[in-house]
Amino acid sequence: MNNQKIKVLVVDDSAIVRKIFNEELSKEPDIEVVGTAPDPFIARDKIVHLKPDVITLDIEMPRMDGLTFLKKLMKYYPLPVIIVSSLTPKGSAMALEAIEVGAIEVLAKPGGAYSVGDMCIHLKEKIRAASRANIKRKPTSVVPPKIGPISLSLLETTQKVIAIGASTGGTEALKEVLAHLPQNSPGIVIVQHMPANFTTAFAQRLNNICQIEVKEAKEGDSVINGRALIAPGNFHMILRRSGAKYFVNIKDGPFVNHQRPAVDVLFNSVAQYVGKNAVGVILTGMGADGAKGLLAMKGAGARTLVQDEASCVVYGMPKEAVKIGAADKIVSLDRISQEIVNQVNRL
């Protein structure tokens, strides 16, 4: 039975964090903390000796920062890594860079011992997802391929919306998809499971490489052609309609599918207000969030796509959507942008 446990190495310069992670994770029957390390140098030796399945890695540490260590690790000894970062602009930027280098997930690092304990609830699920992650996937490219423009006449006659949901592995998948969409794409609304304050840096990073505008959504933002709105961390995003115009509400509220923002909340609103003029997409991610919402979109006449298993970091959310019949098409990541354009031109 012990051999089936997920072996975790906790790397953090805080003795309190190491202690609480060890205590909380060890309560789970399927997780075993095989060791802890206060810095990357000690972690390096323990990785070789203990052979963990998953590593939790603090991004800001003495002697060697987590990002530098991660780059070396992914080059010589690739493993599923969950980044634990402080809620600072610097921490957010480094965490996003860590995901680009190869980390699976990012979690916010709270300040007090009690809040760290709370965070372990999410950490446990992310460890389970990371243990099943495909870390040998091909790196994505942000050089736009030749995708034809979307028909302007079609956009002018009927307002269309693209809705996308993603979780584990989704930050890089979204970069791949959005960077390849033409400048005149319909308005895009996105839920990426991500902690509060990280979505601002994520949107800014995408905005720098995409032909479309990408921004973290604010209350009342319009959904317009050539713009993608990303739900802010820790808030649900709901699409609304006023006449022929679409806009978003940013709301608090209970967690849905253990998530806030939740893909289902967004997709259900798109099904209600956009119906057959929408394209729904579920990318890589753990859990089932978005599956029922995508089914609602399909029932309302929308076109629905999901990412295929081979190109997913974690084939959880797409799998659940396929299981309940919510997906019109299953598409590899490198073809999703083109398929979105194809579907929009057919609406």
C-alpha cells in the first residue's frame, strides 16, 4: 500500500511552512512526505536519494532562488513541480516564469501559519493532479502560424463570443491558443484556475505576445472583438447582455466545484445569454469544472471543443466533458486556435 503513495518533497526556507506542509499532507492516506529541504542545494541531494514523485518549491529562497533551481531540475531531472509563491508582483512574475520553464501549478503562499494550513486543502488536490501530469509534453510556440482571418461580415451581423476554461497546465495552453488567434477574433471570456493577484501578471504577459488585447477582467468590462477577458483570481466571472452588447460581472460567492472562479459559472452564463452564437473550449486541467457548463452551452446551440489527452498536462476537465457528451470535437492543442476560427466562421 505504501508503494502506491505519492512521494512528496517539500522545499521551502520557512521552517513553519515545512512543518505544517509535512503535518497536513501526511494526514492523507495516498500522500507521503518523504523529506523536506530549506534550500535547493539540500533539495538536490534529497531528490537523488529519495526520488520523489512531486516537489513543492518556494520561489524566493536564499543561496539559490527557486526559479534558477527549477531550470536546472527540468533540464537534468524533470519532475512535477508545484510552485509556492508570495503574493507580490515579483513573486507573481517569477511564478509565471516558472510555469513557462516547466512547473505544473502555482499556489499563493499565505503569511501566517493558520492560513498555510488552510492552503493545504488545495495543495493536496494539486499534488494528486501533478503526480499524473504529462511533463514530457512538447514546449509550445508563440510564433503565430498562418491562420486566416475571421469573416468580418459574419462578426458584424451577429455578436459572437468565445468562452474558454482551463486549470492545471492551462497557463501555457492558453498562451498557445490566444497567441495564434487573429486580431479580429470575437470577444473572448476566460476562466483559468489561478490564485488572486496572479491573474494580473498573467494577463499582462499574454497581452505582450498576442495580436488581440488580453486583460484581467474588471466589473462591467465590455466583451468586444479583439479582446480577451480573464477572470480575476478568487472571483467568479459572469457574462451578461444589454441589448446587442455583452459585458461581465465580477462577483464573490461560494466556491463551485471547489473553485472560484469556476468555469461552470461562466459557461452557464454564456449558454444563457449567447446560446448558438458561442464557441466553448475546455483545455487541460484537473477535476470536472466546466463539463456541465459546456454541456449547457452545447444544449443552447453553441459549438464545443475540448483538448485531447495527448497534449494535456492533466486530462481531467476535458475527459469529464467528453464523458457526459458535452464535446462536439476533441482537438490537439496545436490545432485548437484554427478550429476555433473554423467554428466561428460556421456560426
